Amino acid sequence: MAEQGVLVTLELAYQVEQFYNREARLMNQRQHRQWLESMVHPDVHYWLPITEVRFTRDKRPAPTPDDGGIFNDSYSDLDDRVKRLETGMVWMEDPPSKIRHLISNVEVFHADQEQQLSVYSNFHIYRNRRQREETNLIGGREDILVREGDEFKILKRKINLDMRVVLDKNLYIFF
């Protein structure tokens, strides 16, 4: 994703924020199929890289999509995850977790390609399972959205999880 470019108009930025609000609502309501089919582009790359905390003097390059990732998914991979959730057989989600997606600090820029937008956002995902299992996942996302008419679709999503070690027993969620 390109570094900061030209900011979009306030009207367009508001439309993107509403897109993210709808996405969060669909996730919170466990409407994964609707999210996938209405908000995700068929050529999506959905990526949560494995990162490591390094000393400043360590000049090795940052991870790329060719490296391993917690998620390094295509549309087909996301569809398989949604299908599995739809079976009701995901034992870590029976009973289902209570999940709340909070999205903030949305910045929207014109991308290099026409009809595409570069979007940076922060997230806080709270999950409560059973009686005492609580998880707070905090981080940022770098997205490329494609504009199709009046709608947007997620073409690329890089998830930057702000945890040195992920302590959650279950990352069977969507960011």
C-alpha cells in the first residue's frame, strides 16, 4: 500500500466510514455470508502477517505476502471459513462468542489505481466466550477498497495486530 496520498473529500470519507460501520455490524451479528458476498471483492487478499519484535539495528525486511501468515487468504479461503462456521461444528464457537468490533481513526486516500482507495483504520475487537474467557484484540488495518458503482469492496486487507504474542485460544474471527 502506498504511503499517504491525497485525502478524499469529506463526503467520500463519510461513505467509507459507513461501509466500515456496516461491516462491523455484520461481524457483530455473525452475518459472515452477507459480509463475504456483499463487501469482499472476488480477488481479495486478506492477510495477517506473522511479525516479530526486533531491535532497531535489525534491518531484515518486513514480512511480505510470500512469507507465512496467520491468515494469507483468498476469497476461496474466506468462503471455506464461512462455510465451516455455517455448519455449527466449530467447537470453539459453540456456544458462539459475543463479539464487538470497534473501528476508529479511519483515514481515506486516493490510491494509485482509479476507482481504488487506500484506507487506514484501527480496530478493537472484544470477545467474550463462556463465563470468563475474554479477549481484546487491538491493531490496525491497511485496506485497498474498490469502488463499484455506489458500493465498495475489500480488495486487499493487511491486518496489523498489536500483540507481541497472541494469547487468544481461537482466532476464528474476521478483522
